[in-house]
Amino acid sequence: MASSIEAIQKILQETVAPGISDLRERLTRVEVEIKRLDDKIDNGLARLDNKIDSVRGEIKTEIHHLDDKLTTALEIRERLAALEAKVAAH
């Protein structure tokens, strides 16, 4: 019976063990590839965050400039209305 067990062990070692070894190697390669993709995604997200921050800053600057222009336009309108009132009164 011991020889039967040894024969089965030998068959398993010759047939199953190489398959398991191959699966381990493939799993290691998949893990490496996943890590590479994770790093790539992280780097892409960091660049995207930087671009969003840059655009956000540009938009804030443009809004500030537009606000200044609107304030100036309103002041000019008020002065013009005051001048028109003075001219109409004379």
C-alpha cells in the first residue's frame, strides 16, 4: 500500500505540481501588472488633479477680472445717469 501512495504522490508531483508552479508564476505576473496599472492610474489622477487646480485658478482669475469690469461699467452707468439728470435739469 505504501508503494501505491508513493506512486500517487509521484504522479501528483509530476502532473499537478508543475501546473501549480505555472499558476504561481502567472499570478505573480498578474500582481506585478496590477501594481503597474495602479501606479499609472495614480499618476494620471495626480496629473488630472493638477490640471483641474490650474483651470480652477484661471477661472477664479477671469471671474475677478469680469467682476472688476462689471463694477467699472456700473460706476460709469451711474455717473452717466447723474450727468444726464444734470443736463436734463438745465
